[in-house]
Amino acid sequence: MLEIRPNCEHCGKNLPNTSTEAMICTFECTYCRDCSLEVFENVCPNCTGNFVERPIRPSKEIEKYPASTKRIFKPKDLKKTNKLLDKFKHILPEKR
């Protein structure tokens, strides 16, 4: 089950369960749409995977299966990250 993390790991933006701006990679690294697509160009800076929209847990399930409240805030060094992005951004996710 997804943790539904509460914020963007890079900029700290709040991403509650109902957010349509939350994006995740296969390891559930969580970023806002701007960071994942504009800053990181659809390359997860942690695993080099791609991002997809994070699903919204239905309200009838959120009480029984609450979203995480643990904030993960690890802004990336963009100089180092850009080297990684340059290596992977032109490779389709299924070929990385």
C-alpha cells in the first residue's frame, strides 16, 4: 500500500492525499509536478526512474488507511543532479 507522503522531497510543497500535483517514482519518491517534470525532467534523482501521477486514496478508505504524516525533505544539489539528468533524460523510461 502506498504511503501517500505529505510533501515534495525537493521543495517541501504540501501534497496532501487529495493533491493532483503529486508525482511518484517506482520507489515512491514523492515530488510535486513542477519539480518532477520541470526541475528533474521526468528522471527521479534517486533511482533514475520516471514519474507518474500519484493516485488519490478514496475518502472512504483514508480513515482506515491514513496517509503518512512523516515529511521527507531532501533537496537535491542541482549541479550534481543535472549531470545525472543529462545522462538519462533522453532515454525512454522503459530503456533506462
